[in-house]
Amino acid sequence: MKLYRIILSIVLVNCFHLSAQIPNSGMENWNDGPLLSQWQTNSYPLTLPPYDPYIVRQDADAHSGNFAATLFANGVFRAYARVSFPLSQTPLKLRLWYKVLFPPCVNDDSNPNLDTIFAKAELWSGGFVTQTQSWHYNGGSVYDYSPLELLFSQQSDLDSCTITLTGGMVYGGCGFAPDGTRFLVDDLELLYPSDPVCVDSSLINTNLICPTLFMPVCGCNGITYNNSCEASNFGGVTSYVEGACPSSNDCRALFSVSGENFQKLFSNLSNASTISSVEWNFGDGSSSSEYSPLHTYTTFKWYTVCLTINSPNCIATYCDSVYASDGCVDSTLICEPNSLCCDAPLNAPVCGCNSIEYMNPCIASYFGGVRSYVEGPCLVSIEARSSGLKISPNPVFDMVSIGGIKKESELFVFDFLGRFIRTITVEDGQQNEEDTMKVNLSDLKSGVYYLVARGNGFKPTLLIKQDN
């Protein structure tokens, strides 16, 4: 009988390790790229400097082993790493170790521009997601490796698991030295009820008197204890997290966003015992009742998207900011007018993806807002040089003051692809001074435009239009 128990214990331990196998869970395997092996990532984005193409990086600052994966912001793409693998039984939890390093002026008390990171684990059965546990974070920096545990409810008939890690996307920095959000992840593992590391019978001491204090903790075995003393001495658990274990009555709205340019896929990550209906507000006047909708925007700008879930027990809402762009021009890259982003007059012409020629790469990115370009002049282009026009304010909402206009000037408005939009005449506005007039541009859609003055040598001046 004793031999049978030893054999059974060996079988259980081996089964546990087989079912708990997460491909490259220690983040130790990288190719020569370097790319994270056995994980799908969006490194190698189709951009040119100044963006670092490796937004999922190998990092020697690891919790265990030699390497960690760092999901690094490059200012355009939201980094992600995803892996899927077979699963033979329901785990109690997913555990990983992480750090979060936000640059100055991102997620600090004086800056309203929050960056957000995500971790998500999905359990699959027959091609359908049967359970999702997720975590999102937009607080301050976490300088030392900390454990994160996502707890699952027990169920049957599972066949696979998908783990997705999503990093930040905002470049920060309080001065002229930009830096990105860094989300370091290492040492992922799935823990099961049969895990011998979770419950250690030698820790159980029923003779010990624990305090009657109610400060619930959730043991690694999925059981809620009144306090940590009871968890260790009565339950024999080797690890726990503060708070009660998740139950089917939890209610939380949450979503993530994927897709580039104007088309966005909104993945519903909400938790509730029963979700009777969902309501999406995409921030552009459109809405949807689909569970995980695909939405296409028409104007590039920031949108506030809100998801509301309704269940018999609760109503919950979650909102986040989403940026839509045309894939070429990103107005969030453009520095404030009269800034020192490009103070070196380097003549190294490049041709932007909008077929406009810029004096050098810095001007292309930080004054033209283009996300990609090629070296050398455009074959057919508008040369992007200052016309001497003074635009205030810029960006503009409705009324704009245009200075530096000669009496014989005619003003033309072109979009970022060089297509003619409209003509501005003196009759359109009020010419308060000889070389200045005010014009109402409320009819223009939000975007990046160029003003060209006939009397100023047809040299375009950048105009940024924003909605109120």
C-alpha cells in the first residue's frame, strides 16, 4: 500500500508539471532578433527611427534565471506578448512576477496622462473562452519584482489556455529626454490543487490558537481563510494573497483594444456571474451591443471609450482612452509650436508616408507627425517649409488668427496627403490688421492640415485642427 501511494504521488506530480507547462515561462529563450521564442509579439513594427523596433525586449534584470521580457513603449504601438498551449485540468491560479517602470510625468500625481498595462489569462473549451481572469494597472512605478496572481474558478472539459501580456504605449519624460513605459515580466507558472508546493501538511498545527481577526486571504488552493494565521496553520497553504478568493458573484467591467489605424477590435474582459447585456460607447457618437465589437473610426484623434455591463446582480462601467490614426500621420507626435524638438538645421531630406518632403527625419516625425518615411526627396511632393505665417492658437478648435499675410495673399487649405480642401479669403474672416485676420475653421474635421499662401511663395505652414 505504501509503494502504491509513492507511485501515485509521482504520477500526480508529473501530471501537474505536464499540465502546468507554459511555453518559455521563464523568458529564457530568445532568437537572434532578439524575439521572445514561443510567444507571439508585435516586435518589428513597420516604423523607422526614432522608434525602437524591439518593443518586446530581452532584459537581464530578471526575477529568476537569466532573462525577463520587457514590454517597452515606443510611443506608437502598444506592446504585447501572447502564448497558447494545451491544458488538461483547471488551474487554481496563474502566478507571475513583474515590475512596472513609468518615466517621469507619466502616471505621477501632476500628470493626467495615464498609461495602462494588462495581463490576461483565458481558459478554452471546444473553441470558446469559458473563463477569463485579467489584471490592469495604471498606478505608479513598481521598482522591485512583485508577484501577481490571477485566480480561477474550478470547471471541467478544458482543452487550452491563452496568456496575454499587454504593455504601455506612452512616451514620457519631463524634459527633452523621452523615455517609455517598461513592463517587465518573468517566471510564469500555473498552480493546481494537486500541486505539492501549495499545501504542506507539515505546516498544519491545529493546536495553535489563531486570532479571531477577520482579514481574509485567498490560499493558493482556492480557499478563503479568515486570516493569514488560519491559512498557514489550519490550511497548510504555502502562499496566499490578501482578500477573499474570487467568486461567481464578482462584477467588473474591463476591455482591451487591438488593431492599428482606424479599425479597432474591442475585447470584452468583464467578469460577472451572468452578463445579460453590454453597451459600448465608442466616443464618436457610435455605440454597439455586441460582446466584443469591431469598430472603425473616421477621424484620427483620442476617443474615450466606455463599456457598461448589465447582470441580474450589478451594473458596472469601465472607460479607457483609444487613439485612432490614418496609419501615416499621428498628430500626438507633433511637438508644441515654437518648441526646441528639432533645433539642429540638418539638411537630410526624407519623404514621408504622406508624400510630403521634409528637411530631415526629426522634422518629419515631430513637426509633420509622420510615422514612417524613406531617405531622400520625394519624386512629387509639397516641400514642408515654413511660410512665415503665424497661426494662433495651434492646435485650433474654432477661431484662428493668421498673421504674416500679405495684401495680395490667397490662402489654400490642403490635407496631409496634399489634397485641396478649401480656399480662405478675406471675406471668410475679419482682417483686424494689415497682415492679420481671424477665420472660423469649425467646419474642418479634426486632423493635420497645411496652409499655403500664394503671396508667400506657396510654402506650407502646419495647422492642427482639434474638436472641442
